Amino acid sequence: MLKLKETLEAADEAFISRLGELYRAFTTAGDEENRRKLGQLVEKLETAEFTIALCGHFSAGKSSLINSIVGSEILPSSPIPTSANVVKIKPGPPAARIYLKHGRPVEFDFSANLEQLKSYCADGDTVDSIEITHPFKFLDSDNVSIMDTPGIDSTDDAHKVATESALHLADLILYVTDYNHVQSELNFNFTKTLKDRGKLVFLVVNQIDKHSEFELDFGSYKSGVEEAFKAWHIHLDGLFFTTLKEDHHPDNQIQALKRAVRKLLSEQESLLAKTVVQSTLQLVADHGKWQSAANAEQKAKYREILDRVEDAGAAVGEYQGLKQRQDELLALPEALEGELKKELGTLLENAPLTPYQTTELARQYLESRQPGFKVGFLFSGSKTKQEMEKRLESLYADLAQRVSASIDWHLKEILAKVPERYGLSDEEYLQSVYRLKVDFGPELLVRQFKEGATGREYVHNYTRDVANEVKSLYRRAALSLQEDCLVRAKKSVETELSIIREKLTGLAEVVGALEGLQGLVQAERACLDGLVETLTGRAMSLEEARLWADSQAAHSLQQVKEQLRGESNEPAKPEGLIKPDGLTKF
């Protein structure tokens, strides 16, 4: 266990802890299949058991190859496809343990009843998997198990599921294909899938005794196989041509295959470490697919809604535009009222109604109201009254002119233009604005006079009171129009809002479907990224994590290749296949 952990980049208990976090995440989500597989990987980590899996077509010779490697007939072998289950072979006393799909496992000594074992191996309906122990020492290694899987060309989906359910435990896969079917599309697709998952794959082309030199020389045949896999961008780790019928066939590489496997077993700790990481990454990817499948029904409902509209993107754009307009309309009355108050307040506060000239006329008028004011000697009472009235009229005329220039016109502009900026246009309201007339006469000036008040300070106070009174009259008139404007604005807004709400109701389902679909996809992506980071301890994509995991065993694999070159009688080749032992990266 310590050796194994030292080969990992995260060579401490943190890695085991991360696997535990993933296990809990799968459990919480309800992903039973990937939780179970991760538990098996943790157990594999604890036992450090190196597993070699044999995959390929029915009747390609997988069982015979296992029997040849082990040195005795353990598995049934015949031209008729027999293995319908995953069969695991481990060192130990002769025994078979049959795991049934329903019911308790069955155990027996298969050495005394080989036919019974053959029967169970062929039973894909009631048998889930088979574990065999046999007293052998596989290629001088003490802790290696062999796994035989059902043929990948089976028409029974259960066989394919059985194979898929076991390959996460494989450290090395011997992909066995019949001589005549090596370049089938099924082989290319399956081996590419294995390599994409980071598996170490040796391709074993079996039954080469079928080859006829009269039709094609064997060298050309092998080159054709190599080129075909290159064309599919499949980078095999080894390529071997074998026959189990003619031991002395000149092109038989069965012994080279055994040597290559034996060399790999010398580095099994680092390769096993890679398996655990890569297989865990695949479980993370499978969990993502599981989540996607769990969301499939809801996604289908969302897509059904989206399919009802010609352009979902345009519908969303329209919805967002309507929502923005709705928000603007809801805020409009308050904003309009605030701007009217602000501009009218600024106007009335700053309107210059009593500049120096007006103040001087006010002083003269106030002077005429003081006791003892007289004009002339004869008939002074009449002349004094006329002078007082003259001064009052002069003050009034000046004030009226200034009110007209400083308040009246500007106030009407504010009451008319501010609503226009908010998109409101009401002819009746505009007419009432421009008909606005604030009446005040000279009596306003008379009312502001206070008996007994004199001096320059009083002149200032008087003009201030006059200005405030005039502004108050305009303020009350403006307030009445402002209230009328707001009533009309709210009515106009509500009319438009009712139309918008009706449109939004029709679009809401489409928008909700698109947002829901995007939300599910984003949540799935975030979950996948989070699980990758949990495993690796850093933020990276699943593809980057696979490369990271692959680098953990790259050095060891290169060492094996170099050792095999040293044993070969041929000169070392810088690129391509390494012959005769067959390890390759092409």
C-alpha cells in the first residue's frame, strides 16, 4: 500500500480522503452503480491486486489464451461462444464462486466438475459473475488476477453491460481478435474507447495459423494492421500476433506477449496507481452521464416547449426587453413626480423676481405708505394718493413682467416637456398647461404691507414676502397640474403594463424552459468540474486530468520498453513498433 501511494502525485492520505469525498458525493446523489465501482477501486487500492482483463470477440480464443498463460485448462474453450459472464481467476485452492443475479452465491470445487463450471459460464440469464481460484502463479507474480469478459460482438446487451461493469478494475487489457476480423469497425471503436479512458491496451491478433502466404505475405498483413489503427488515431501500447495451435509458427509471438506482460508486472505498483486514478476519472465522467440521464426527462420537457417557437433566442430577447420596459413603467410615475418636483422647485426657488430695480420700486412704494408722506402743498391729499397709486402700479407692472419672464414661461415648459421625456403625450393635458394663468393684482402688494414697519431691512423683508407669495401661487397652480399629469401617467402606464403582462405570460414558459435547460447543463458541468478538482486537488478539465493521470505511469512504461529493447536481437528503433516483443506507441 505504501509503495502504491508513493507512485501517486498526491502521495499521502489526502488522496484516500479525496476518494472518500467522491464516494460520499456518489452516495448522496443516489448514483449506486458508480458508488459501487468506486468502492471496488478503493478495495483494489488496499489489496494492490493487479488485474489483467481479456476482451474481444466470441471465439477469438480468449479462454484458450488464458489457459495457455496459466498453464492448465481453467476456462471452457471451444469454437462455440461459451463465456456469457465476467470470469475472474485468482491464485488459490481450486474453487469456483458463482454470484447469481438473485439468491446467495454458489461455491464448489470446479476441478472435480468442470462441466458444471462450463454450464455456469454459459448462463448469462441467472449468473451475474464468476470468481475462480486456482493454484497458479501468474508469470512469477503473487498478486495478479485474470478477468475474462463476454464477447463484445454479442447481440445480448446484458453481455456488453457485464463487460463494461468490470473494465474499471483492469490495469492491462489484452484485446484478443480473430485473424480474419482484426480490422472490423467494432474493434476500432472499442479499442479507441479503451484508450480514450486511459487504459493500457495490448492488441493480440490470434489464430494467425489461418494466414496463407500465397494470398499475402505476413509482413504486409502486419503492416496493414498497424496502418489501419494509425488511421483511426488509436495508439496501442502493444501489438502481438499469436497462434495457440502451432507453437513453432515462425510469426507466433505468444512468448513475446508473456515477456511483455512480465516486464509490466515489474512496474505494477505505478501502473496500478494509474488505473485507480484513470478509472476514478472515468467514474466521474460516467457520473456526469448518469446525472444527465437523471435530468433527461426534465430536459425533454424543456425542449418540447422550446420547439414550439421558431426562434427561442429571439423569444428570450423579446421577454427581456419587455421585462425591462415593465420595470421602467413601474418606476415611471415616481420618477416623473420626483423630476417635476425637483425642476419646479429649482425654478421657483431661484427665479429672480426682485432684483435691484424692483427693490427700488418697492422702496418707493413703501415710502408712499409711510405717515407724513405728502406730495405738493395745495390739494396734497389728492396728489399724495395719486402718487401712491402710481408707485404701486409701477411696482406691479415691473413685478408682473419679471414673473412672466422668470416663472410663467419656464414653469409651463417644465410641465409640458418633463412628461414628454418619459414618453407621455396627452393633448388635453398640454392644453391645460398652456392655458395656465396665475392671476394676482396690485392688491397682493398692498396685502404684504405692514403698518409701522420702516427702514432698509423692512424693504428687503417686504420684497421677500411679495416674491414668496407670488411663488406660492404658482406652486399651488403647478401642483394641481402635476397631480393631473400623474393621474394621466398612471393610467397610461397601466394600459401599457396590461399589454406587456399579457405578452410576458405567453413568453414566460419559453424563457423558463430555456433557463431551466441551461441551468441543468451548467449544474452538471459544475458538478463534473467539482468532482475532478476533488480528486486531483486542482481546478482542471476532465481531459487535462486524464493527461495528468497518464503521466504518472509514463516513465515506468518507458522503462519497460527499454528493457525489452535490451532483450531483443534486433537494433533498437527510435520510433514505431518495437519488435519482436511488440510494445508500441504509434
